[in-house]
Amino acid sequence: MEKEAKMVTYLVLSIGILLTSACQSGNSAVSDQISEDILVIDAHQMIQENTDNENFIILDTRTAGEYSRGHLQNTVFIDFSSPSFKGEIEKLDRNKKYIIYCHSGGRSKTTLNLMKKLGFKEAYNMIGGIVAWSKAGYELVK
């Protein structure tokens, strides 16, 4: 009886170890993701460093009206309020590097979280959005 109890204990521990290691290996892709908030000054520097990088995307998530009043140069525009917003995000290349911005940071933060759930490798939310960008004196285009 004691031998059977030891075997059952051993079996339960072995299954627990297998399940734990399976869960950890399943999360390795998530730990390879970069998904974070960055300051405007850091976003500006990142943009300057990636001007010729075709794998770097600046994503504007404001409305069409907001976009028409001024935006960062070389942006991809996807209207957060559009019914097709999530579908448009899903079409983007998950292996590229993204800086996301909106008016003040709320919509871009939501977009960052969506992109994280969708498995995008590297995405950054510009804290303070275009308001902070403008206050810092950085250029906008129309």
C-alpha cells in the first residue's frame, strides 16, 4: 500500500511538472513581445533612427478630421472609431515595429493592448499623443 501511495505521488508530481513546463513554453512567444508606453522624446528619437527602415511604422489612430488638421510625417492612418478598425489592425504585419499615437494617448493605449493580444512583436504607445508631440515643438504635416 505504501508503495502504491509513493507511485501515485510520483505520478501526480510528474504530471504537475509536465503541465508547468508546457505552460511556460507556451508563454515564450508572449515574453518575446515588446509592448510598452514611451515618452514623446523617446518616440521622436526612435522615429529619427528609423527614417529609412521599411519595417518601422508610425500608426495614427485618430479620426479623419483630427488627422487632416495635422499629423506626424509618413504615418499610416487607421481611424479608431471606424467599424473596420480591428480588421485593419489585424491586416498589419505583426513582425514590423510600430509607434502608435492618437490625440492624447487613450486610443493608442487601447490599440497597443489589442496589438499585444494579436501577437505583434514590437509596438509602442506614445504617451500624451499628438498633444504632447506638439507641446514638445516637434513638426506636424498637413
